[in-house]
Amino acid sequence: MEYTSNSDKITRDYFDSLLLEARYIDSDLPSTKLELYDRTFDTPIMTAALSHLANTAENGMVKYAQAAANANAVHWVGMGEDKELEEITATGAATIKIIKPHADNKEVFRKIEHAKKAGCFAVGMDIDHAFNGSGGYDNVLGLDMKPKSTEELHDFVQAAGIPFIVKGVLSTKDAEKCLKAGCKGIQLSHHHGIMQYAVPPLMMLSEILQVTRGEIPVFIDCGIESGMDVYKCLALGATAVSVGRHLMPLLKKGADATAERIKEMTGELAATMARTGVRNLNSFDPTVIHQRKF
């Protein structure tokens, strides 16, 4: 195996190292319905918390949301102006708003309140944008960032009043702190390789599930490109997954084309579920997975 510091390549190699056994006897057509925070969706494939898609497609952020709505999928959204979020939720997409770790907590609380008023059904924080690559605090588009304490996360959870999710968890230590803070979900992510040699999110899943003990949903982000990738995440215990960069090029063709790819990936997932004896999202068996040795 070729070694590299590129976290995205490491993640891709890990996905490709996982092999599946077939289980046909007593199998049947599967359901891909996802139950999440008292809502029902057609697929466990969610959009990722992207931002600033204007360079990808005209009105890209709204088209991205419309695609999720068309596919009856959960929609995540990252940075953006208040008006843009209102346009996104107006599409009817069930939206999770992810807020940056602003140094000024007043801005965090303000954004939480606005997300609720805009109709988001969950909200959260992207914790991995706290530091820059030079050992200082991060600054994103002129906005100062700072890491948050467990106590601060608890305050955000209390202010939200709707499910609060932490994005960027990549250790059992952070998972434990999220539980302590009262978070209602975590997303395992290395933010498209924001740190070199980052462990693939899927590789950390088993250890983190031992910490969360089924108390909260655990989502997977980064590098997911097919229904087969989705299957591997779900088989190993993830609640659902987020797909972002794989969908971005399709936005130039519009929301319908992007939604169609989500539906195609869901079909790929269903086909693999059928061939491995999985009837629904609650009946995955991790023993179907075998890891190829390099």
C-alpha cells in the first residue's frame, strides 16, 4: 500500500479495503426508510454541510437543498447569510444548520435562534474549524474562531431546544464530551482532510459506538461516493451518512439531477442490502464485512 499524508486518500483506501460476503437465503426486498428525530426519510443518504456553492452553480445552495427535498433526504447546511438559510428552508428541505465555532458566543447563540426561526429541525456546530494550519485560532472569511469547552457545548444544547449535533468528532474523547454536554447526535468527520494523517471516520466508528452505546445517532462524513460506501458505514453501525463533494458537480445540471444521484445511490444501497440479507436499516450485521489485507 502506498503511504501518504493525504487524509482523503487514506479514507478512500480504507473504504476500498472492506469486502462483503453474500447472504441470499431468507433475504427479501429491503426498506431504506430512515427514522430520525421523529421524522421519516426515504434514504439514510443525507447531503453534507457545504457552504458557498455560488462558484459551483448559480443559486447553488438553494438548488442543493431542493435536491434533498426532492429525494426526501435530510439536508445539512454550513456557513451562509441568514437570508440564504431562509431560502434553503423555504424549499421544504428538512434542514440541519451547522454553525462555526465563532470566538464570540453571542454570534453562536444568535445563529442558533435564527436557525430555529427559519425552520431547521436540528442545529449543531462544526468543531474542527477552531484552529488554523499555523498553530493559531482559525479565521474563516474574516470571522474569528475558537475551540469550545464541554460546558460551552452544554450551553448551546440548552439554548437550542431542538437536537444539537457536533460535527468533526474523530475520537472517543470528544464523543464522551459530546454525551456529557447533552448533544443529540455526532458526525464523524475529518473535514476533507483538514489535518494530515487523520484517521478515516469509518475506522473510528466501532470505538466511538462503544462510548455512545446507542444513546445518540452517529453519522459518517467524508469520501462517500456510492451506495456501497453507504452500506459499509451502516453495516458497521452508523445511523446515516452525508455526501457532499460527490454531488457538487451535478448541481450545474440542477436540483433534479442531483436528487437523481441521491436516489441512484439509495438504489445501490438497497441492492447490496438485498444481497446480504438486510431487510431494513435496523437489521445490519457487521460480520458481513471483511477487511482485505495489503
